[in-house]
Amino acid sequence: MPLKDLLSRERIALLDAPLDRDAVLDAAAGLLAGDADAAPPIAECLRQRERLGSTAIGHGVAIPHGRCGAFEQARAAFLRLSPPVDFGAGDGEPVDLVFAMAVPRHFTQQHLELLSELAEHFADPAFRAALRQAGDVEALAAVLQQRPAP
């Protein structure tokens, strides 16, 4: 599934306020939902997964995700945080790049494939640097959309 199909411009945000992990998950759920009524169950889905273990993958990146019944197709949101937030990463680095994803419950294999490909993208130091240097949401969208699709 191409990244542009998962992530629209409306689901990309720059958050410039001190937050905790729950507030970040709430913000991600709001972007994923697109409407306030759908956000709480998506936030709970993300929290349930986070309780199993941190979704931080290191280098200041987290990929909170979950299988939820909210959508027919996989959907993603991207948030760049300032200041970074403690996600309990194994490398001890706080997180400033968050790629959140909600997939339908039946997307078991597709979910794992998407996560694997996203982890590869975020393992690229040049990709992370480009995201951190992007000046605004439009620039973030351009960086995210030019990557090969997961």
C-alpha cells in the first residue's frame, strides 16, 4: 500500500508544546480519526498496544499502532514533536518523530508488513534528518510522500 494512501496531508502535524505519551497518543488518534467521536476508541487501541511494550524503535522515532475496527483500510498520521517525549525507548532517546497507524482487525499480515517497511524507512538517518529539518507541514508531507511506499 503506497504511503500516500496511508497518510494524507490532513493527518500530518507539528506539535510545539510539552506533552506526555498519552497526550501524543490522543493527538495521533485525533488525526487518524478525522472526527472527534471516533478518536477515543482509536486512542484506546493505541494505548492497548503501547501497554504491551513501547512502540519507540530508537533514534527518536515511535510507531504507535493498533488493529482497530474503526476503518476499512489502513490509515496513518505523522507528528513531529517539540520538545521530544519519553516513550520508554530502548536507546533512552526521547521521541520527536511519531508515525501512528490504525489498521482493520483483519489486517494481520499486512499490519506486520507495513510495520517492517516503516521501520526500514525510519532506520535511514537521512530520512529522519529530512523530517527534522522540514520547516512546515507542507515540507514534512513532501518528505514523507517522496519515500518509496510501504
